[in-house]
Amino acid sequence: MDLGPHAGTIWACYASVAAVLGGLIVWLVADGRRLAGEIQRLEAQGIRRRSANPGGAAPGGEATKGLSAGS
């Protein structure tokens, strides 16, 4: 493959794009692990996600605070 006189620039661009994509992938994996650990820590304290409640209401049986039909 002959890239002509600009081969160095082309390869440098490919390398920089690969480095940025690799960095994004590493960051996303690390952030996902951090958030999973945070969720486990909160659930260990007894804090549950609303999506885990099948009725859709808050754990106390009340509607979600801050939301009303008039807002």
C-alpha cells in the first residue's frame, strides 16, 4: 500500500484515533465497574432502586415526592 508523501501524517492520525478510542473504552469499562460498586454499596446500606419496586411507587407506598399532576 503506497500512501505517498503523506504516509507519516496518515499513520499518525490512525494511531491517534486508535489511542483515543482505546482510552474511551478503558474509561467506560472503569466507570461501569465503579458505578456497579457504588450500586452494591448503596444496596448494602438498604437503599434500593425504584426500578426494583414492581408497583412503581416509592418504598413507603407513597407516590414519588416532587411530582404532582399540576406541575
